[in-house]
Amino acid sequence: DNARNITQKVLLSIKSNQMDDVLAQIDGDLIDTLMKYIYRGFEIPSKDSSSHLLIWHEKVYSMRGIGSIVRVLTDSQRA
């Protein structure tokens, strides 16, 4: 899946101290889509990706709350 691979490469290239600035530029619906790709990254991990994706998950959760997780898990369309 090209979209997942590209998104994961981008997420992994952004340092943890830059994540808040990146998220501040994204609107709510796109942040939920980003959460979908974070979960897809957990399903198909690459070397050292899980710890970095957990940081992303924490940042997105702090912005959007449990609702983002529920929307991702109940959405029938996969990222």
C-alpha cells in the first residue's frame, strides 16, 4: 500500500520536538485520518517505528481525545 508506506516514512522522518508544530497545521478530520495511518503503522511495523508511532499517538490523543481513537476503530474504510 503506497499511501501507507509514504505516510509512515513522513511520520518517521519528523522529530518528536517538531510534532506539535506539524499537528497545529492540520485540521481535525485530517488528524483523525493521520490516526488511521498511525494504527496501520502499528499493524505493519518497520525497524524502530513502533516507539516513534507511539509518540505520534500520544500527541494526536492529547489533541483529539478518545473520540479520535473511537472514530478510527469504528470507521469501515481502512487507511
